Amino acid sequence: MNEKLEKLNQEIEKTEARLRRAQHKEKMLEHQIKTLNRKERTHRLCTRGAMLESHLPHPESVTDGQVSTILKVLFCRSDTKRLVAQVLAENQKEDTE
């Protein structure tokens, strides 16, 4: 009877150790996902910022506030709104196919 109890306790210890390893691995994977998402976002922001600057003459002389104003005005235009809606609709259509 004592041997059975000892074996069961050993089994519990092994299972708990496996659980701790799995939990640790889960935390590591979650951290990797966050890191990859952050790197992907940073890359996207840099790429799109470079695209914007390529359309501005002398981008170094334009302030952040001025760029924000330009974008606000451009995105309030009805033709821009239609274009954005069209692009988003096409993307949604591609996602469902």
C-alpha cells in the first residue's frame, strides 16, 4: 500500500513538473508572438512613413503637425473616402474567397 502511494506521489510530481514546463513554454511563445507583432508593426510604420515622405518635397522641412493636417485634409475628401472604401471592400472580398 505504501509503495502504491509513493508511486502515485512520484507520478504527481512528474505531472506537475511537466505542467510547469508547459506553462513556461506557453509564456515564452506568447512573448515571441508579442515581439513579432511589435516588429511587424514597426516595419509597417517605417515603410509607410517612407512612402509618405517620398511624396513630400523636402520632407525634412515639414513638421509633424503639418503632415497631420495634410493627411486630415486628404482623408476628408470624398474621392479619397471612396478610394479607401473601395480598397477595403476589395481586401474583404479577397479575405472571404
